[in-house]
Amino acid sequence: MPAILNYAEAYQAGLQQRYAANGLLYTQKLWNSPSNSVLKFSGTKTIKVPKLLIKNGRKDRTRRSITAVEANYENQWETYELTNERYWSTLVDPIDVDETQQVTSIANITNSFDDLFEQIQEIEVVMMATFFVERYAEVGLNRLKEPIYQWQRDSDPVNGWFDMLTGDEASSTNSFIAESSHIFVTEDVTLDISSQCRLYNNKSGLTFEITYVDNPVELDHHLEIYCKRVV
């Protein structure tokens, strides 16, 4: 049987290679993230993300006795569904193609669309994420005149890039990163944020605890915010 060509995959790969070589695809490293290999696609719109659950911690034991050993973990899956679909279309009249000596061919029109950066901007936007910073702040007093604290959400969103950690990231802060499941990178180096804050994504409704905030080499180029999901 002849091989089946997946045009969408081939076209996507061609776009990434073309614009990454020219330095135009800033999210190339995220598109090629090693964590992509741990994702599982179910159908065309559903993505399953593995989640390792440890059932029990340490237990007391009796010396010189052998206890039965059993699996103390469970591999669970978090399911996400792609809800947004995008498309671009055009109509080409064969007479126009002939009269313009192939200038208005579908290949040239598609290349012009890509070169005007609409296509590359779409790719970048898909990889970008928007979060709101939450802070634990005093909101009032109870009947005993004691302060009441609640999580308060900033009104201004923070834009950046969000990705899963693979577990092999090299850093001098491994103890913090080991507790993290994701990383959020933002170019807003003036952002007032610390491990006492949280990140909230209004699209997914998920909240993430912040475990570590890093300004690499203090260059004020970007912030790397390590976090883990609040269950």
C-alpha cells in the first residue's frame, strides 16, 4: 500500500524548520521540548498528560522481619481537550494564474501569507500563555478582630511561555526544581513575584504554587518561574 502523507504534520514541520533557521520562531525550543514525548494523544483533540501519584509514605517496621513489597505508586492521566481551531483559505482562479505567469499560483500565495508573518505569529501565540499572579493578603478582620487572609488575584495578566519539566534540568537549585512540575518564562523582569505567590490560568482554571523564581545570571533578560499544580 502507498504511504499516507499527513499534510498537516509535514507542513507544520516545514514551517518550524524554515523560520527557526532564520531566527524568527522564538518558541522553537518549546516546540521541540523533550516533555512532548511523554504526552499521549487520544483522537485528534484530546491530550493526556501523565501524573505520577505516590500512595503512601514511610512506615514503621520491625527489625529482622521481612514485609511484603507491593507497588506504592499509581500512574494517572490528566486529560485536556483542544477547544480552539484556526484556518486560512483562499480562492485561486486558473485564468488568473495563467494571465500572471504563475505569480498568483496557490504556492506563491501561501508563501506570501507565511512571509507576512501571520503564520509564524499564529505558531508563537499557540505556545504563549497568560497567567494572573495571586497573593496571600489580609482582606479584613473577623469578629474577634483577628486578620482574615485570602488569595487575591492581580488585575493585570502576565504573558510568557509555559512548559512541563522533564526532570533532567541542570541547576544549582535542584532541591527547588525537584518539587516543580512546570516552568513559566516571562520577559517581564519587573514583575513582583516570589515563592509566596501563586499563578492562575483563567482559560484552564488551574492554579500553580511557585517553588522558585530565577533571574538567570541577574541579566534582567527574563524570569524563570518554577511551579507545581495545586491539587
